[in-house]
Amino acid sequence: MELKRLEKRLEDLIGTVNQIKEENRALRQRQDALTAERAGLLQKNEQVRARVEAMIGRLKSMEQA
């Protein structure tokens, strides 16, 4: 009887470990996707910043002319 109980407990633990492994895999995929998205947003932000600075420079030169 004790052996059956231990066997059942071991099966439950194995199931829990497998579930945690799957959740961990999914979380890592999500983290990778978010990291890539963040890098893209940072790049776009830098491009926009450069364009705005260029526009400001053009406006200042038009103002001085």
C-alpha cells in the first residue's frame, strides 16, 4: 500500500515537473519575442529622434535665412 502511494506521488511530481518545463519553455519564447520587439521599438525610436532633430535643424536654418 505504501509503495502504491509513493508511486502515485512520484507520478504526480513527474507530471508537475513536465508542466513546469513546458511553462518555462513558453515563458522563454515570450521573453525572446518581447526582447526582439523591444529592440525594434528602440531602433524605430532612434530613427524618429534623428528625423525630428533633422527637421528642427532645417527649421532653424529656414528661420535664420
